[in-house]
Amino acid sequence: MTGIEEGGPAKEPPPRIAVDLAWPLRFLTGAMFAIIVTLTIAQVVFRYVFDSPLIWSEELSKLLLVWMVFLGAAAVTFDGKHLDVDVVFAALPPFLRRAVRQVNLAMALFFLTALAWFSWEIVEIESWSALGALDISAAWVRLPATVGGALMILFLILRRLGRGWSGAPDDAKRPM
């Protein structure tokens, strides 16, 4: 949406983050998905064709899935593409949209800070135990919440700084 559609003069588009910081996350998420699919097919083949199941494959698939979800969520946060229902938001006048956007940002930062903080406490607790089949620390299963939460906080702040704290004219219909 442009400034003209909001009733004011046309404004320059907001500065964008020049470097795509989420590119490595997208690559890792895709690679993890490919590994999960490969492991699942291999598990079926080894179990039903060779009658020799891969004991570690299910645990590794679950671990990769958790990492994939949180790294993918961080990449989507960088892009500003999280799902939202914006029917009411889009109908608000511009000054209220800016206020709602600020409240949304504050609530997201609060939630993500709590997620990262409390998940780190669980990582420390889980570091004393090991996963059965993989023989690695169970903290690796809990760490994605901490890493993903921290990355989402960083990306939300970078997005807001890139648009200015009051929001840019081209994102007037976006709640975050």
C-alpha cells in the first residue's frame, strides 16, 4: 500500500535489509527436510526388506524436525511471512494500525524472550541426560527453542529498524 492510498503524499519505500540473513536458515531447513525424508524411506526399507531396522533413524528424524521447525520459523520471521488474520487490522485507520503493530511487536518480543529464556533453563537441565539411540546430550532436542527464539527476536528487531519504529507506508496492511 502506498502513502497515496492512505490519503497522504506518496513516500519513499522503506529501507530493506541488504543482506538476506535467513538464507542459511532456509538452506538448513531444506536440507533437514531432505534428510528426514531419506531417513524415513531408509527406515522402511531396512525394516521391511532387510528385517534389520535402523534403531537411530527415528530419533534423528525427530531431532531434525524440531530444529527444522524453529529455524524455519526464524526464516519466516525474517521475511515477515508468518500467517496472520488481518481482516480487522486492515479495516483500522492508519494511526490505529500503527498502534496495533507496536502492540503486536511488544507481545511477540515478550513471548519470544520468555521462550528463549525458559528453554535455556531446560537445555541446562537436559544437558545431564543423553538420547538413547544417538548417544548425544538430550539438550540438543531443547536447544532449537532457544536458538529459534533468539533468532526471531533479532529478526523482528531488524525488520522494525528497517521500516522505522512507526512502520512504513508499504506495510500498512501488515500487523507485524
